[in-house]
Amino acid sequence: MRLAAFGGIYSNHLALAAVLEDLRQGGSDLAWCLGDLGGFGPHPDRAVAALRSSGIPTLRGNMDDSVGHARGDCDCGYTDPRDNAFAQRSYDYTLAHTSPEHRAWMRDLPECHRLEAGGRRVLLCHGSPRRVNEFLWESACSDAFLEWMCAEHGADLLLCSHTGLHWHRALPSGRHVVNVGTIGRPANDGRTEVWYARVELEDGVRVDFRSVAYDHESLAREMESEALPPEFVETIRTGWWTTCLENLPAKERRAGRF
Amino acid sequence: MERFPAQPLHHLDVLWIQVAGTLCNLSCTHCFVTCGPGERRHPMMSRGEVRARVAEALGMGVREFYFTGGEPFLHPDLIEILEDTLASAPATVLTNGTLLTASRIESLRRLSDESRSSLEIRVSLDGLDAAAHDAFRGAGAFARTIEGLRDLEASGLLPIVTVTHTGDDDPLVFRERCLHALGALGLSRPRIKTLPMFRLGRETTRTRGYAEIESLRDLPESAFDPHRLQCGSCRAVSAKGVHVCPLLVDEPGGRMGERLDQTLTPFKLSHGACFTCYVTGMTCGNG
Ligand code: SF4
Ligand code: SF4
Ligand SMILES: [Fe+2]
């Protein structure tokens, strides 16, 4: 069984189109979207419409829960006031530009999903199985913690997103945790491509991350004409995070430019 | 009968380790654990003791460790202790930043590079200039701490600067002010965390302790969110046992037992400090 998973579209409909094309060619048996459809990018309805017509099953991320219920903020879980100010600007824009019909659909999305493949119990979630907006950073989670989380939630393979940085950990017990990354925002690596994960479950677990190029310059121009923050546009053009990065652990922060 | 909310421990995500006990090279006028050069109420923990606590917590699925005191860099084995810990989990050191010699910084950078887990160095500031900071911490402290911060940054360790936020100005305005002041001091990428002031330890004589009304007594159940406070996911260990949180290591009622598995029960939030936590929603953690 070959499973593909991506998260964090963040209204990047051009990256989504490129990922959908990559999936069509990649020969996965099943694909899942781990949530966070809006935020950050322009014209949120475009990505939601494309995702819905693709038929790809989707989880409800913190952003989708907030937009769906018209809550006051995106509940991304930032603590820094500058991060929160930027998050609020993109959330307000997203909420104002998402159709009531899409919002109703978001409200009914599941928060987690379980399946069995290759004799393993697979658990898909947005942040973590216990909290939709928990940040699972690679350098900030001990093996002991990830083992506990998998055991607590009955998972041999855990797939999550939310942070924007992809990673894979094979745990001592044989369990696996994969953060599939996000396709709406590059991975703070100085590259404009975005990332998603493919997992092959058969005689073990093999994980590979796909980087997907898309017309990021067109997206940047759309963002500019929608008067979205220039800091966001810069990230799309350079691949470096400029905002919403204060909760990065030291290692991940050092890998970026800001 | 008095009623206080009871905070359940959902899971032990974070373990605080008071590795240096109450020993410190400074004796700040607001220190909430009343630390100082001759303060040995809580002794230092040995490398073996720390290793045993780390193993105990890993067995419970802990995510990360924080090292405090007093001043952790007074501990002769701190680098080895961090090395032991980073082999299995992320670690943060909370320091006053005055003892960061070149060779220590070099060792920290090596540990950080060798580990898959993050090593965070968190340095406390109580003001954005020498006059304000040294009023709490003693003459010359500011200059040494800023030098320590510059050296950490130069080595790529990207320290977190913890600033006590006592005024009531807007958090964003305060953050920008901190960033501006630190930039003028030559720091280009400071990560800033703000903390409220706790009326504990020496602060109770510098200003005052908690008043009768600063309490969670009779807080309506509907006003209490059991997922908000850090004591729902942390414990603190010292040479004297296991305490509910890093704030109450030296307070009556803060000690919960000898072993971690004896401290899984809910904690009654009857301390004045719990009021500050409740009002501010603060966490002592990095996030
Ligand atoms: S506040 Fe920190 S530096 Fe000051 S005396 Fe207490 S432990 Fe030492
Ligand atoms: S002081 Fe704060 S962290 Fe400690 S027990 Fe009270 S509420 Fe919890
Ligand atoms: Fe999210």
C-alpha cells in the first residue's frame, strides 16, 4: 500500500495544483490531506474548490475549524505577539473570503482518521492526536515522548503536519512518526518548492519526501494584488520564513535565515 | 470549607531539574527561589542523581528537560549532565548569562551539533539597560550578561532572552522595544520570551507577597480550563524531591513526593502564584 499525505495548503492553490499533478503521476493508492486549507495565501476559495473536486479525503486542521465556525482567530498556537499579529491578518482575510458553503463543509471534516495498512495501525492527525494545534518539531520531541504518544493513541505509524517542517523518525520500538510538512509555504530552507510525504507500507515502512515546484512567482503576484503582507510574499519568493517562526526550536531556527 | 481548583496532570511533557539547587553567583532582589552565593537550602544535584531523574521521566514518556537553579553554570558537571540528557531528549538551560566563558560556549555548541535534539540557552534580563537590570541583579551584571548573549549569538546558539514584563503596555509594543534595545546592543537575532513577575521568595520583601484576594479560592468551575496551566504537563525535581512546578520548588506545599510516579495526582491550586499563572496564562517553558 502506498499512501501519500500532504498538509497546510494555506490557500496556495497553485502549489496544490502542482501536488495534485504529482500525485496523479506518482502512483499512490491513497492520498490524504491533513488540514489547514486557508491562511497565508490569496483567494482561499480557489484551493478549497480544487481540493474538494479532487475527492481527496481531508482532516479538519485548526484553521479549518476556526474558519468553519467563524471563530475569532486561527488557533495556530503561537505565543509571540508579532507571530500572532501576522496570523490574525491572514486569518481575517481568509475568513472574509471563504464562502459559507465551503465553511459548512469544513465544519464536518474529521479531526483524525485511522486505517490499517501493511499490518500496521496508521493514525492521521493535524497537529498531534491529542491536540489539533500541537507543534511536533523534530528537534523538540524525545523518542520517549513519541513512543508514548503512539502507544497512547494506538498507532504504529503516526502522520501529522501543522508545523510546516517535514521529518520522519523511526522509533526504537519499530513505530514511525512522520510530519508530512506543508504545501502552502516552503520549508524555510531557501528553496521555493514545497513538500509532502509518501509512505510505502509493505515489509516495513519506507518514507520519502517529495519536493514540488510550482509557479510561485504567480502566487507572489496574486498575494501582492490582494495586499497580503509583504513578509508573506517574501517567503514565497525566497523559501525563508519571515514570520510565525518564534516558536521554532534552536536547531530548526538556526537552519533558517531569520 | 475553602475550595480551590484542582489541576490534573494530563501527561508529563516537561521535567524541570533544579540542578544547581539554590546556589547562585548573584543574589537578585526579586529572585523567586531566594538564591545566592551562600544559599544551600536546596543542594546541587549530582550527575548520577540527574541521570536517574532523566531515566525516570523518560520511562513516563517525557518530551524535554529544563535545567535551573540557582545558576546551572555553577555546577561543575553541567556540560556532562547536558551531554547525558541530550543523548535522549531536548534540553534547555536557564542562566543569568554571567558565567558564559569561551570554553563553555564552545562545549555547548559542540553538544548542540552532536545531538539530534535542540539545546536551548535561555538568558534572563530584568531591564533593557544597565540601570534597570542592575537594580535587581547587582552592579556590573548587565554588562556581563550582554557580553554572554553576544558570545552565544556569535557561536550560533541563538539564545532565548527572557524579559520580565512588569508594565501593562501592549505585548507587541513591549516586544518591539526589547528587540530594538537588544539590536542596539549588537544582538541581531534575539528570540524573546516575556515572563510576569511572581510574588515569591525575595520579591516578597522587595515589594510584597500575595494578598488575600490574589487567590483562586472559590473560582467557579466554569472559569477553570484544565488544559491551560503548565502544571497540567510538568513537574520539577530538586535534591529534595518532586515538586509540582518550577515556581513552587521552595514554597510550602509545593513538594508532592519523592518519586515522579507518586506525583501524578491533581494539585490543589491554593498558592498565590497560581493566581498569577491563571491571570497571565503563562508558562515557564520556551513556547
Ligand atoms: S534570579 Fe536567577 S540569577 Fe538572580 S539570584 Fe535568582 S537564580 Fe540567581
Ligand atoms: S504556581 Fe502556576 S504552575 Fe505552579 S502549581 Fe500554581 S498554577 Fe501551577
Ligand atoms: Fe495548523
